[in-house]
Amino acid sequence: MSNFTNAAPMEGLLLCNRNGTLTPVTGLLAARGVAADLNSIQLDPVDDRVWIGGITASAGRVDTLEITGFAVTNFTVIGNTGNGASISGLAHDANGNAVASSGSISGTGGLFRVDRKTNAITRIVGGGTWTGQAGTCNCVCSDDVGNLYFAVTGAPGTIYSLAPGANGDYTGAPAVVGTVSPSSSSTTISSVEYAPAVGTRPARIWWTTFGTAGTAVGYIPLPAGAAVTVGPIGGNSAPNWIDYDLAMDDFWVVTGGINPDTIMNVDHLGAPVTVGFVPPGGANGSPSAIDVNDCNPAVAKILPQYVPVNGSPFDLEFGTCCPPGHIGGVLLSTFGNYPLVVGLAGADGRLFGKLNNVTWPSGLPGLLTYQAVCFDPRNNTFNFGPLMTWPRN
């Protein structure tokens, strides 16, 4: 969980366990050099980096870090959007590039892409060509095929989608998913989150706002539809972020308004269960966002999913997750199971590797096949994941 306007023992980051153990992460203030005020957080889709976005003294700033135990390590300054607004949300596109929401979408803000290889920051939505709703681009998320979803504050509180396009370049026009309702909460939409279809339940985009009890959390069915509110959740305590938990098929929600600042789990009917209060005792600045380590065991992740059409070199990244203590890896299966990465899964379960400066022609979609595997040494059993094809273009 990320937090801004911190007081001891918080330094902007909190590790949250479902059993109610809430542990502040130390070292961010010293590593960052400015106030540890964070308005967004997102775990990397492949490696063990944590992406963070700033507010106030570090508005527009994007950094990464790793967490060893309960301390910040390998802190890296990535860059700045330069628009003077906070990084209100972070997600990752189909190629693993970070995408930040920030500022007035019809002004100097919008959606900004952070190149995964070069760290160059480029605006991909917003500015003088924006013809949609005016307001702050206040949150962003992505689904499992790389569609981006973002929302704009102000009536009517519109949620948009942006598809990766034929080559993963996101140059198309955003489409309206729907508007948040009722109107009492639509002007302060604070987060959006994709929840996949499970059984007979369709895929949905969930949202939180600073609305009153019963209007602050809800969803819109995909690809488009009318908003449905659930709850009451949070009420005047202002739910500030919602994140889907793949392993548990429910959500994490944080509130950041009137104390106590609360972390909770919420089911698809809107029933909340309190996990705990932000130390000390739910009175510590504003919880701003939360992201769960829900990497799917034995499912291979390959980045980028789309290769550059101009033939420029890229870094080919591959990874998976296995239960801690299991041996796992990713295999190139096209020519007989060639191991790309093999290792012992640590506390976060992540196993990953990278080949630098690869060139690959576009126009050969699905030519290569990958598979992830996890091995449990306690009972000598294997978990082979699904075959994954690459690239998408």
C-alpha cells in the first residue's frame, strides 16, 4: 500500500497481509531524498520491482524500488512527466511499459507511457487533441491482454478504454466504457480496476469514489454498460483505491478520508471485511493505492508481447511465479524444452530473466511457444502451466 503525508512509523509504504499483519517499510525517505509522499503503486508484471508515483514535493515523478524483508533496496529514479501534477495511478501495458495517469487530460496531463527499456516518458492520451470529458485523469488500470482503462473526474465521471492496437502502440481513439453513478459520487472517481470473467460472472471494471455510503464503490460490465453500486463500503471515509486479488477472487480496498484509515477485503457483492488500520491506529495521512502480489503460479509472462515494427532492438523478458521454496522456470518449447530461466522461488515467488538487445521481425505472430513449470521438492510433483505463444504481431 502507498501513502502520502506520512507520520511515524510510516514512510510511504506498508506491507499488508490478510491475517492483519501490517508492517511499515523503512528506508524510502532516505533513498528518495524528498518527502516519501506516494500517490500510486504497482508491482512489476515480471520482475520484483515496485513502481511508485509521487505527489506534492515529487509531483510527476516515477521511481522503482525493491523490498528486502521490510526495507527499501535498489531504489531507482525513472523520470518525470514534467506536467507538475501528481502520479494518480500506475498500470502496465501489453509490453510491460508503465503507464501513469496524471493531471488535466485536456491540458498538460493525461496518460503517460514510461518506456521499459529507455525510461523515456511520452504522453499517449490527452492534450489539445482530447475531445472527451474534461477533468483530471485520476486513475488507470489494465486487463490481462493489455487494454488500458482510465477515468476522468468531474461530471459525469467517465471511464474510457484504450486498446493496444495491431502493434501494441496504443495510437487508437479511447472508447467510452460508461459513467459512474449516482451523480453524488461521480465527480471524485479515485480508482478503476479490471476483474476478469469467472464462471457465469462477466468481466467488469470496478471503481471507487469519494461518495457517501452506498455510492462509493461499484462496477460497470464490459465492454460497456450501466454502473452498479455495491456496499455500503467506506462511506465518508472515502475509498481511495481498489485492486483485484486473482488468487482469492476478491478485492483489496483502502480508505483515505476521515479516520480511521482502513485496509479491507471486499467480495463481488460489496461485503467488506476489515484487514486492519494503517499504523498507528488508522490515523496516518492518506492511503492512496494498493496492489497485490497475485502472480499466477506456473503461467509464463513474456515481454514485450508486441515486437517493434521498425526492427529496433528490445529486451526480451520472461518470468513466472511459483510457491516459495519450489523450483521453477520458463521453457522455450518450440524446439524442445529449452530452459530460459530456472531457480528457487523466494518469498515473493517470482522467477525471471532477460535477454538484452534482441531483434525480431514483426509479421510472425505466435511463432514461438513458451511454458512455465513449478516443481515441489517436498512431494516430487510438477505443475506445468499453459502453453503461451509469442509474439502477438
